[in-house]
Amino acid sequence: MQSTLKQELLAKIALTEDENLLLLLNEEYDYFSQKSQAMRVIDTLSAEQLAELTTLINEPFGHETESYADFKNATARWRTK
């Protein structure tokens, strides 16, 4: 006997004519079913991508953020007539 949720999903999929939506659902299903087999996104990264991710993780949060006052000063010329 199928669960109510499973029945609802099957009914919705059966009525769907949007090929892009079906492709998206298929990709998501494949991703999450592989995830249960211990596949991690990080395992698919190249050495360069992994190094870049590590660098980004280790950067201090907000180090490139400007204060609101600096933003106002930098954009003041746009607000003049």
C-alpha cells in the first residue's frame, strides 16, 4: 500500500506536462538518492575548486563589506542633481 504522500506525488507527476519541471524533479531525485549512498558534493569538486572553497571558508566574514557611511559617501555623487 502506497503512502498518501507518495500517491499525491505520483498524481502530480502524472498530470505534469512541463518537461523542464520533470527534468528538475528527476535530477533532484537522482541527487538525493545518491546522497543516501554517502555521495557528498565535496567529493565531486576538483582540487582547484576544493582549494578555492577552503580559502573562502577561512576568510573572515564581512572583510570586504563597507559600512553604510562609506556606501553613502561613495554614492553621494549619484544623488546630486
